[in-house]
Amino acid sequence: MKHHLLLPILLLLATAACRQDEPTPPSSSTTVAPGANGPVKGFFLLNEGNMGANKASIDYFDYASGTYTRDIYPGRNPGVVKELGDVGNDIQIHGNKLYAVINCSHFVEIMDLHTARHVARVSIPNCRYIAFKGDRAYVSSYAGPVQLDPNARLGYVARLDTARLDAGVLDTCVVGYQPEEMAITGNKLYVANSGGYRAPNYDQTISVIDLETFKVVKTITAGINLHRLELDNHGYLYASSRGNYRDVHSKTYVIDTRSDLVTAVLDLPNSDMTLRGDSLYIYSAEWSQLANRHAISYAILDTRSRQVVSRSFITDGTDKLIQTPSCLAVHPVTGEILVADARDYITPGALYCFSPGGKLNWKVPVSTESSAVTTGDIPSRIVFTRVALEPLDTFQ
């Protein structure tokens, strides 16, 4: 339930329920790219899985071998009941551990980074995203049940001790309605509040938490139905507003983190973004309830001038093959661009890797054959790792 369809996705519950008894295809690997050495050893791709179907999964790509492996968790954790759970929302690395936020199963799954084996689980209701500073982890939570409710309660940010995960949640800080992604700079944590469950009365605030006192010290008013946050290298925070899916369109807000004031509103639709250097890569898959379709766009924003320098970072026409972009990442060293495709949100997804110039390097699946390795259902989040995942047979 990470993606931009907070309202439409709940309408898909009936469809997802019809698929609950379908088994997830077993873990399988295929070589999709030439092997390459470098400081970045691979990446993990978290797949949401259809809501209600208990099919969240993690895929892994190994740069040295060029091998893509689907659904690595079950084989490495055969004793974990129900595997990874229901709806993978966020995945991040901190220290020697891999953290996956599993939204509708209400927990954060913590794994060993080298092996992807289970270490701990921390229960947090309707958890959404995770961020870190020092030995503390911060998890945004809707706090209430997974349902549309005009009277839904305020959300909160939970604080964990990464050195004592068995301690569970240390404390919480109440923020706005249905909080989403977070960003940390200095001693301040920013959290985007969406109010998605309270539609059409969306929230339009960003809560600023002082990490010393763990209290909200300021509330910034921006656009409605906020979602993504990204910090640039010049002290500015970019926030995506999803609009109301009707007559208020998605935009990008710019906040000066020194004054905590909105300094610009960019007419730039934004479903997800990622920064490399001074280039902010953005895609939008804005849903319209009026047109009953997505409006797809891609862009690169220069964060120094705040000018759009490209209206498509895919330059070879491959964008026409991407039905519904659902995930974006840029390799921190090579500048390769990764775009995932959720397709119809029901069938397995696809993944495309482009050169920095926007030409297709490789893709998953490598063919259209039904036996080809695909991503899991609804690929949603990529995190790069500088620690190679150990082969499964080394610890079986």
C-alpha cells in the first residue's frame, strides 16, 4: 500500500482476496546483465505483494555475477511462519542489518545484511517508513487499523534502539494524520503527513521533530496528501503532494530546512524521487478518478537552479513499455537508473536498468516467456548494498 493509490488500492481488496490461495513462485535466479565489480555489490528490491494476500517479498541483484534472484526470504528463513508478511512498504540498510517495513502485518522485519536471515521483529501498527540516526531507528505509523475512516486518529513516529531490538518501541511522538516518508538533517526529523484515510479531508502538514527532546517543535503547511521527502545538498527539502486524484494535481514543494518555510511550489507531478549529486530524478504515475487512468511522466530537476533539465530520463523509447512505474533508484557510483513497473498491480512486475544517458542496459524479465524470472508483485523500493549477499548454500 506504499504507492500513490491510497483510495483505489482499498478497492482492490476483493481482487487480491481472490488470489490469496495462489502460491508465490519459488525462488529462482537468472543472469540478466554482464558481471561488474565495484564498491556497490548489489541491491535488494522489496515487493509489496497484493494487499491481503500475504505476498510481500524481497528480490536481490548481484553486480559481480549479473544475477537476479527472486524471493530470497523463504529459502533463507524456512522456520518463519507466513514468510515476510503482508505488504512490504519500505526497505533500508543500517549497520550490518537489513530492515523491511511490513505495513499490513504491522511489524518491522530485521535481517542480517550478509545472509538476509531473520534477526528480530518489532511490532508497530500500520507502519510505513523507516529512517536512522546514530543507534536510533524511527518508524512512521498510521497508528490505527488499515481502513478509510474520516475520524482516523493521528499517527506517530516510533523510536527504536538498533542495539537493543528486543526492547521494542522505546517511545513515540504524535504527528499528523497518516504519516509517510521521513527525512533527517542535523537534529531534526521531518515527516510528511498525508491524511489519506480521511479523504477528502487530507492533511497538508510536515511535522518537524527535535530528536533531542523527541517532540514536535514546528508544523509546516504545504500541499495536501503529502508522501515523499528528499533532502538535497543545499539545505532544502523536497516534498511530494499527491493531490486529491481529481481536480487538485500532484506538485512538488520546496522547504528551506534552516527556516522551515516553504520557499517554492513546483508544478512538477511527483510520485517518487531520488537524488544523485545535484540531480533530482522524479517520476509520476498520477491517478485520475475522472479519467480513470494514470498520467505518467519522468523528469530530472537541477536542485541548484530548480529548473527541469530533462522531461524524460528514458531516451530510447523504453518508457512506452512501462505500464505503471512504481519504484525509482539511481546507482550511487555509476549513475545507472532503475525503474520498476507494477504493471496492473495484480501480476508480477518488471524492472528496467538504464544507462545514465537513458538507454536500456538490461531488464527483468529477460524475455516474455512465462518461465522467465520476474520481480514480485508490485515492486516498491530498492536499496543498494556494499556488502554482497552470501550464497544460500554457504549456510544451509
